[in-house]
Amino acid sequence: MLRRASRLVGTFRVPGDKSISHRAAMLAAFASGVTRIEGYALNGDCLSTLGCIAALGAAVERDETTVTIASGGRDSLVAPAGPLDAGNSGTTMRLLAGLLAGCDLDVSIAGDESLSGRPMRRVANPLTSMGAVVETTGGHAPIHVRGKARLNAISYQPDPPSAQVKSAILLAGLSAEGVTRVRERVPTRDHTERLLSAFGVECGREDDVAWVRGPATLVPADVTVPGDVSSAAFLMALALLVEGSDVSITGIGLNPTRTRLFDVLAELGADIELTDFVDAAEPFGDVRVRYTERLGPLGGGPFVVGADIVAEMIDEVPILAALATRTTGGIRFEGVGELRRKESDRVAAMEEGLSLLGATVRSSDETLEIDGGRLLLGARVRSFGDHRIAMALGCLGVAIEGETTIEDAGAAGVSFPDFFDVLPEGAVVWSAHAGSER
């Protein structure tokens, strides 16, 4: 249970980037030798990835947030005794399918109830065209992969644009003869391409095409994972929701394919500042966000986030939808259909939660619009077992009058296990997840 709290002031660190952590661990399993990953995200999703590669025969050791993975390379991997458990992680399932497509193994990958409802043909189809046998369960998980040591290189354009599908194809391309190409109508996060280079793979990007040359032999690498920008987004929103707040977040990833949210917040008038930028293989730096009295376009009316921009910041839409409630003209999101196929139907989940809190919300198959300037009041809302819904509604719960109860708030642990611990003092009245008064 949450209630309105005083301002949030301080300097924070967030968990390591999920996307980079997943990919680094999988590539380490394909490399012959020892890979050290510092800052690995030890949340539910990324732990699922570690469990899967351990079941495939890689040796995994953890020391706080440092993960060491020793492997004999692709040919040393073995079929597990039973299905690999991807838990709630679509990234784990889809990317592992791509990696395993190039292994002479017969492997099933399963997940929880939520993951079993997400679409998997989008990754099965291109991998099948490369020569692997990838079978879904009615288009969903569990999926079954019968890989081949040598695949066919293809050129492919995912529709809708998807970093997970792109990455699965590129990972399969490690075992293909020739150059595998993925064309993107809208650029998606490029962590796979950056990490492939770090592991000694010949790859690149030309205009709107990402490519990899196979067959490739991976060498171990030392990887430093910056803070997760999608997790940082919730602390940034808290600073803008709770009057008087001043939040600095250090060491977060500033990969240009992940920072569209910063541009949107700046266009809304937010007081946001990026500092101490380090131009590394995965750039990182600090961000400071201060409470801003007026948020919204100067011309009035809703601020429109177009479909291409939604595709670039798909994970940040729920928290931006929450923030829309305190803008002057509200926010209209276009091209949100993909959000209906995440851990939950995030459009429907946010529409229900915001409406119960008193917001005016309208949606269609491809749009979500939230009016600003409405007085919100605490209520009982549902996370639908979705970490981003739990945290987005949690941010609102500490900024509005009354008490807000979030069902299954513990879902936040999928990506940000300590989220409710960093809320402003006095915000958490009682937590069934923690089992104690706060």
C-alpha cells in the first residue's frame, strides 16, 4: 500500500541494463574461454538467462553483480535434461532460439503463463528459413528448436520492428554461411551488434541494415554493463511527479538507441540534464531530473508521441503514460499495438489502472490517449503480473492523495528488485511482498 510522500532527493544507481546483460551472457556461452561481466543485472529475467546457459553446459559463477562464465564454445554446449526455463523473459526465449538454431542440439524452451501468451512465430519463421526447425505451440511458447551446425544466411525485415527478432536472426547468423542481414524500418536497440564486435565477430550496420558474417568464432570478452535506462525512467518520472524532487542517477546507459525518452521529456519541458558522458563501447553517464512546475507543449492540446518514437522507447511507454496525467494537455501515443503483446496487454493495463485512479483515458487497437490535469485519488489497482505496470502505478501512488494498493507489486522484481525500497520516505505504508510495516 502506498500513500503520498514528501519529495525524493538524492543520488541513485539502478540495476544493470537488462538487454546488455542477457546478450553478454549468451555470447559468453558461445565463446571459448572465460568471460567476465561486471554490473550484470541480477533480476528475475536475467537470472533466467543464466539458468538457461548453465543448463546448456556453461559454467556460471556470481559474485554480487559480477558474473563469470566459462565455456568451451558452441560445440561444447549440450542438450539439457528437460526444457529450458525462460521464466517471464521474452528476451531469453527469443534470443536463445536464435543462438540454438546454429547448434546441433534438440532443445525445448518454456516459460511462465505470461510468456506462454506472447507471439513466437515472428522469431520461428526467419530461423526456419535459415534451415533450423523451430516449432511453436500454436504460435506461442513453449518452443522447440532442432538446430543445425551450419545455417543459410538470409536477408530479412521484421514487421513490426523488433530488437529481439533482429537479435535472434543475427545470433543465428553466427552459424550461417555468408552474410546475414536484417533491415529495419525503424532503428531498434543495437546492443547485440555492439557486443558481437566486442566478442570478435565481423558485423556492422550500413544505412538501415544490420549484418553479421558467419560462420564466426567468438573470443571471450570483459563486459561492463551500465545502469538500465528503462529502470532509471521510473526514478526520473518520480522526480517529475513529486513536488520538490531532485534526483540524480549515476552510470546509466546512454546508448543513442535507448535515449528517446530523454528527448520526449525535454520536449515536454522537463528540467533534465545529462552529465559526465563517457563514450565507451556502450556509452554511459549521469542524469539529473528536477521537479518541473509545468509539463506539456506550449501550444496546448495533447502531446503526440508518434508510432516510430513509440517503437524506439517501447519499454518506457507505461511510465510516460503515468506521467501524462500531470501534463497540461495530456499525451497521445500512436502505434501502440505491440504493447498489447508484452508481459501483459500494457495498453489495457494502464487504461484500467489510470482510470481507477481518476484519469481520463481512451484507447484503440493502435492508440492510447491520457488527458492531463485531472485530480487523481488512490485506489486498488492491478499490475497484471507486469513489472513495468507495477512500477508505473507505484510512481503515481506516491504522488497523489489517498492510499493506493497495487496487486502483485512484487512483479517489479523482474527488472528492478529494489524499486519500492527507493521510494520517498513514508511512501510505502505496508508491503505484502516484504511482509512488514514500512
